[in-house]
Amino acid sequence: MRERRTDDEFRLLGNRRRANSHKIARQDDEFKTEDNKRRAKVLKIARQDDEFKTEDNKRRAKAHKSEGQDDEFKTEDNKRRAEALKIARQDDEFKEEDNKRRAEALKIARQDDEFKEEERRRNALRIHNNRDKYKSNFDDMKSNYESKIKEGPTHICSCCGGLWFEYSIREYTVEMLTNKGLKAEFIDTLCYLKHAIIKLCVTCRKDIMSNKIPNLSLSNGLAFYEVPNCLKILTELEERLISPRIPFMVIRSLGSCKQFGLK
Ligand SMILES: [Zn+2]
């Protein structure tokens, strides 16, 4: 999304579309009430941030002076709202609600034919831009790909022990999980790998948030046993000699079709 937004034309269209969607949606009375409630909430969450609070108080004082009619104030006010929204969106619960609200606003706006046409045009432009971006520049495409796979799936989920790319992992502390209403013993059971920062993959997260221990959780007896120190120093041959099971494989033809398979 960030990359798409670097395209100026697309950004302009996107902003216009959003403004339009808001305009149409705000005509809907019910939506207006909801929206006002939401704004109050954004402000409430943002005001918990000290720096923001100081700024906001300054702004309020200024608003009283200028009665909010001059352009400079309006620009300031918009900036402030954007800032409040940014802070508030760090709150997970708020984010979910906000996404729902946006979807609703879009649904109302889509009833308007003109908006629908505009949206269609915007989507076509976005697809066109995306296709065009790498058309003439293979090197760009290559370096983009390489930078994305550079780190590899190296993040370990504290619950299932799986390896994940950075974007699939969310980081938590015990406190954050407790705040979400999870019990301390539950957190202790599911976090098999004990670290100060708990990393959870998307699959585990889904189960944990509904108060379930994920099927693939290491605490379900899926973890490997600790190898005793005296066994760590064995050579490959010695390991084979004392192993209770020796895996053995041959390749042979299967039936009339003569396909090869492992047995
Ligand atoms: Zn996991």
C-alpha cells in the first residue's frame, strides 16, 4: 500500500475518493451520530498520550481566540485530527471498530453511482500503475524481491515454535495479553518458549484470542526432548549404533505403470 501511495496521481485520487465517501456517508444521519461518537473516542484515546494532550490544550486555547474561522486554524485542526487518529489506531480494539466503520462508510458511499464510477476508475489506474512499475526495469524488480526475502522466515512463534516471516508475527508482552482478558496460567501454558517478548504467529493468535490452546502448540506434547550432554558429542556412526530405530529407505518400481516411489 505504501508503495502504491508513492504515486502522486493515485494518492490525489485516493484522497478525493475518501473525502467524497465521507461526504456522502455523513448525509446519512445514523452514520453521522456514529461518526461523532467515534471522533470523541479517538480524542479520548489520543489524550491519554501526554505529548498529544499538551498540544491539544494549546490548540483549544487558540481555538477560543480565533473562533475557528481562519484558514490557518482549519489546517492545524485537520493535522491534529490526523495525529489523534494515528495514536488511537495503535489501540487494537479501536482499530477493529474503525475498520468496521470504514467498511460501512464505503458501503453507503457505493450506493452513489458517481462514486462507484470514480472508484472503478481509481482501481483501474492502480492496477495499470502496478503493472507498469516494473515493466521497463528488471533490476528494480529483482532488488525489491531480494530485499523482501533477505531475512527469510527466521522469527520463531513462542507457542508453536514455527518459523515465520516478520510480517506474520506480532509481538506481545505478558501484560498486553493479560489486558486482553487472558489468564496468567493460560498464557504460561501456551507460551512454551519463555521469552520476555512473546512472538505469536497468525494461526496461534486466532486460537489464543478465543481462549483456546492452538492444536500445534508445543505445550500439547509436540516439543522435542532435550538431548543430554553425553549424547551431543557422538559422531554420526555412534548415533546410528545406539539408535533404537533406524530409518531405512529404498526406491523401487510400483506396479505396471513403473512409476517410482519411496517405500
Ligand atoms: Zn504459532
